[in-house]
Amino acid sequence: MDTVQIKTNLPKLLEHLIKNHGDIDTVCDTILREVENSKRPDETDYKARHNHLKMLMNALDRLRDIPKISSISMEVWISAVLSLKFIQRLSALLTPADDAEFSDLLRSKGLSPRKAKGQGAFDALIDTVQRSIDNTIRLVDRQSDKETRRNKPKRAAHVVEVVSS
């Protein structure tokens, strides 16, 4: 079975990967491939940034669901996905502004951004991405409203003729 045909069906994809490759690293690599291969957007391109963040959130959701819908045990998942190296790999997919926000959130939870690992770091990453998605959608809407107003035809002014007697 080709993974392209089943990439939108996570349970089937996981089953295929585990059966053919058998390890969590391959599963995680497959889930992250699309996000890692995409160009990181410019901070001011809100629409591209929003799309990138949505793609990242989709990958995070899939990673979070691995133990629920596959034969991979929770212990194996914890050692792979919640590891320092993997959290750093995930945070490298953030824009600089989002990464700064992630670091601030980690510090507020008493975690070191350089040594972030575990469930707390993973949850902080999800919170950061979700917050950034919410912020960028507002910015996309605001930008769209400005463009609509800018492209709207101007109405002609009323001319009042003054007649003197």
C-alpha cells in the first residue's frame, strides 16, 4: 500500500508504517515530513504563517494520538516524542516570534528552553501553536478587511451648487 494513498487516514498510515518499518522514529518522521519540507514563512506574511501553523498543529495532533490508535506503547512514545531532541526538532519548526513565545511559556512553567522535554514541554508547544493560530487568523482577517476597503470603489461626492441672487 502506498503511503500517499493513506496519508490522510492516520490509523491506516500508522498500521502500515509499524508493519513495514516497526519503529516510532519512522512514524514520527513521516508525520513531520510535510511540515519540515515546507518553507518557514516570513513573520509578516500572516496567511502563510497561519497555514504553516495549522500544518504544524495537525502534525502535533497526530503525534499526540499515536499511542491511542497504534500498537506503539505509551512508554515508547514518551521516550521518543517527549525527548529533548524531539522537542527541539519540533520547536525548530516555529517562526522566531513563535519560538520566543514558546521559550517564555516554558520559563513561566519553570522549564528551561534549552532543556525542554517531557509532557510539560510538549503541552507548552501545543499551547504556543494554538495561540499563534488564533492570533494569525485575526491578523489575516484584519488584513483582508483592509484590502477590501482599499479596493472598494469610491463614491462620488455630492456637488452642491450655490446660486447667488
